[in-house]
Amino acid sequence: MADKFRGPKGAGVAPALSTVSTLRWAWRQLTSMRTALFLLLLLALAAVPGSIVPQRSVDPRAVAAYFERHPDLAPVLDKLGAFHVYTSVWFSAIYLLLMASLVGCIIPRVGVYARALRARPPKAPRNLSRLPASTSYETTADVEKVLADAAKSLGLARKDTVTETDDSGTVVAGEVRAERGYLRELGNLVFHISLVVVLVGVASMSLLGYRGNAIVAEGGGYSNTLTQFDEFTAGGLFDTDDLPPFSMTLDDFDARFELDGPQRGAPRSFVARGTVTDKPGDEPRPYELKVNHPLRVDGASVYLVGQGYAPVVRVTDGDGRVVFEDAVPFLPADPTYTSNGVVKVPDARPTQLGFQGFFLPTAVATGEEEIPGSAHPAAANPLLGLFAYYGDLGLDDGEAQSVYVLDKDELTQFMGDDGKPLRLMLTPGESVSLPDGKGSIEFVELRQFARFQFSAQPGVMVPLWGVSIGAIGLVLSLMIRPRRTWVRARRREDGTTVVEVAALDRVPRSDVEQSVDDLAGRLKDRTGHTGSGYDTASEPASSPVAVATEDVPTKAAASEDEA
């Protein structure tokens, strides 16, 4: 039964590939241009989820909000690495395979190109008339003049001249071999090398860089240390001890919004002003920071990425002591800057106090029993609404807490006289006492905050250089056409010289025949001609400079790597 699968009569079963042969086959497949193009396309597709799904390294709050909106889908996406696409295992695998494929493809081609640069133009085929583009004519000029004029007419192309002399030393036959277009393959190599440069540049930015966010209120400051970041991510090779030791203050923040018209409420400009100190002991220098115009400090870039309001709150405890007074950032939740925030007062006595609520820049009442809303992001009618709690804030149990989340497990909510949760509504300068003599809270004034992103990406210009060089290489590979040209001259017994001109493109083009005619025309102008062509196919080639037709293909051959 097994004989059915043995193939033709007398043929044995093909031997199995050895481990080494299998590895060689796999390497050839990986380093083929087809595989490199497939991996490049796959990498582009793999990067798409990173622009659709929020990324933890960019905006952790957006990721948390995504989990709240999609409680069933988000855990599945998290297991697939959708919230950290660019550091996921599968994205890194594609990235490394593409790098290996390109390097394995480039190295052999560099050797091939180096040998091609050292090689001389190929010999002419025996019958030039069989090439796709050829012509011939007769002239009274001698062979040596024809070859010299041909070499001049071929310009900067690489040329070799081969001659045959008779017993008296007179040149009776010869040919000029010319080849141009070597820069096309150089363009191919430069383009592929540029892809590697881009990949290396992006990898270095990811491994050696860092990125962090911090919120700074007007009148506040920031020092570039790890504890000052609200969020921080760093590459695997970055040492946090290498953070540049600069500091900065936010003295003023100017936010402007469209007041009227169909774009009412749309942001128009955000400008942060303050001072920055490059190193401890240096003199502070002023800065003005705008969106998309980063501040450069000691190798780091500071971007303005967000803005909001920070009401200044003063809390007095039951013993009459001011135990809290600070600007508290409330994070915007919608385009009208309806914002949410938390105030924690762990030093209050006799019990700790906590407040959770909202801030409205331009409060508009919707009804006596309804919570008002914000009509505009500008602070035209600021209102702070809070719910108050007392008890244990849970700050001493050793677990980290977000400053924007109030742990209510050990807290009791203050209730109003009507038995409903106590709701505090405060305008700037207004204060309210808490029930049972547990203290008071005052909305002192309103400030703004700016959200800064601090980042350093070593080698950030490397991908740009790679893309620029790659564009040059691509232009070279697309615009330059390699071409081989031959001019053969042979002295006849009647004293005339037969001149044959032919060309062959390695990449098919429609202008090769016109190019041959133009070259022949220039030669005729230089050497003169008898006014009639000559049928070279009817006369056998006896010249020693002629070789077999098979030496040069009659059709352009483009390898797979040149696709």
C-alpha cells in the first residue's frame, strides 16, 4: 500500500531534511523580501489597536474609564495586551522578526553590490541584432576613431574598450562595453538600511527613554523626582537615578474659550507661565509654555497636555484648628469642564474628614431639587458641590490610594436635617459648618492647574534621519534604470567600417530603442556614414571580441530582491 506514494517507478522516497538543513531553509524564508514585506505590513496592522484603545503608558485614566464603560470587553482586551500594545509580547515578536529579516536580507546584498562595483561591464553577445534594441550603419572612419567617439558619446557610464589588431598593429575590430545604473541597487540598499535605522531608533526611544505626567496648580511647583509624578513609565534600560534634576513653578495659567457662536465653549489657547531651574543652584529663568510647543530642559521635554480647575479649600476640624488648606485639582469629565475631585483631611480631630464632589465652572440651575450643571468651560459662575464623610480614611493600612478616589469602607456620610445625605454647595469665599461640631469647610478661591508631560527620548531624531535617507534611496531605486550598451566596430575588406549599436535594460523600459537610435545618431555625426545600414545578421562574426549570445540575456531579469 505504501508503494502508491513512492512516486514514479524507480524513484525513492525523498530523504527528510536534517536539522541544519531545516534551519537553513527557515533562515532563507525569513530573509526573503517577500517575508520582510509581509512582516512590515503585519507590524503596521499590529500598531492599529494602539491608536484605537487607550494605552496605559500614555493615559492611565483613560484606561480606567474604558474599564468602567466596557466591564466585559476590557478584561479580554487586557489579557491580549491591547492596553500596552507597543510593549506586548506579540508586537515585540513581529518587531524583532522584521529586524532580523531586514538585516539578513541586507548583509548578503551588500556583498553582491560590492562585487558588482568591482566587476567590469559584460562582454557583448555574438549577435547584437537579436537584442530588443539594436541598429547598425557603415562608415568610412577607421575602427579606432569609431571606438574613441563611442566612448565619448557614452558619457559617464562605466566603460571598457577591447580592440583587435592585425599583423601591422592596425586596429581592425573592437567594441566598447558600457554599463550604467549602479546607483539603483545602492538606492535599494539605502532604503532597506533606512528601515533598520528607523526600527533601531524607535527601539532606543522605548528602551532608554521615560515619560511621566504631573499636575501643578497655579502658585505651586514641581521637582523632577520620581515621587512627584502622578504617572510614570520608563524603558527597560532607563535608570530613574538619571532623571535630570530640574524644577519649575507655575505662576500663571491663561485658558481661553470661544464665548459665542456654533463653536461656543471650544478651546482657543492655553498658556502656562512660570520659572524653571535647570539644576540646583542655577538662577531660575522664565518660560512660556503652549500646546505643541514643548519646553526643553537638560535633555528632557516638557509638554502642556491638559488643564483644569483647582479650588482652594480650607478645612477646620472640631478643635478649631486649620488642618487643611490647599488647591485641590478637580479633573474635567466633559467638554464643559464639569469636574470631579476628592479632599482628604487625615489630620482632622476628633475624626478624620473626607469630601467627594464636583466643580462647575459656569453653574446653571436646572431646578430647585436638581443638581446644577455647567454651561461653559470658562469660570464665569464657579460652584463647588461636596458630600462630606467622617471616620477612617484608610491611609494607615499600608495600601496605596489614589488621591482622586475616596475609600468609603470605614467612613460615615454626614446626613442633613431632612435625613438625606448632606450636600454642600459653595461659591468662592463661602464656608459651611459640619454637623455635630466636627468642623467647617471653606471655598477660599479658585485657581487653575496645568497637566504637564515630562519625557526624554534618546535618539528621537534617528527615525527622522532614517525616513529622510530612505526617501532618497527610494527615489534612486525608482528613477535610475540600469542599462548595458555595446558599440562594436569591424573593418571590412573594402575599407569601410561596420558599426553595431545595441542596448539592454535590466528593468524593462519603452525608451531603450530611442536611446539606441540617439546614440547611433551621435556616432554618425562624429564619424560620418555611407547613408545605408548594414545587415549584421547575414554575416558570421569572426572577430575574437565577439562571444556567445548566452553571455548576456536578451530579456531584462529582475531578481525577487529587486521587486
